Amino acid sequence: MNPLQTIKQILSSDVLVEVPTDQMRLDDNLREGYGIDSLGFVELRVRCEESFGIEIPDEAFAVEELSTLGDVLALVERLSGADHSPATA
């Protein structure tokens, strides 16, 4: 599973976002579009760290820095050194 699909799965199964994964887009707003609250952001962070074997520093996971699905993908790819294209959004 590529990073984008993994993040979508985390949002669906762990954060309990009700938007179907096949309808999630990179520019979707996490708060307004998916209804993620502060606890949801914590769960997203923990699950991304576990799934990708990375440590996300507090300043990198500031809510104002991560407003969209694409922002989360870019952060995960940067921290994991991945070079995946988000073209499959």
C-alpha cells in the first residue's frame, strides 16, 4: 500500500472519518471536510508514526501546518524519505 492509501486507511479506520477512502482528495480539509478534532489529530499522528516508522516532532504536526490530506502526505513522505507521487489521489 502506498503512503497515500495508508493515510486514507488510517483516517477511515482509526480516526473514523466517514468519507469513503475513494472519495478522499489531497486538497480535502481535515477539520472542515472530515470533521477531525484535536483528539483525531493526535490519533492520526500516532498511527502515522507507527505505520511509517517515523517520529513526528511537535512543531511539524502543528494543526495550522496540516490542514489538508496533501499536507499530511507531504509530511510523511518528507520524514520517511519516501519519493512517491500523489498522482493517485
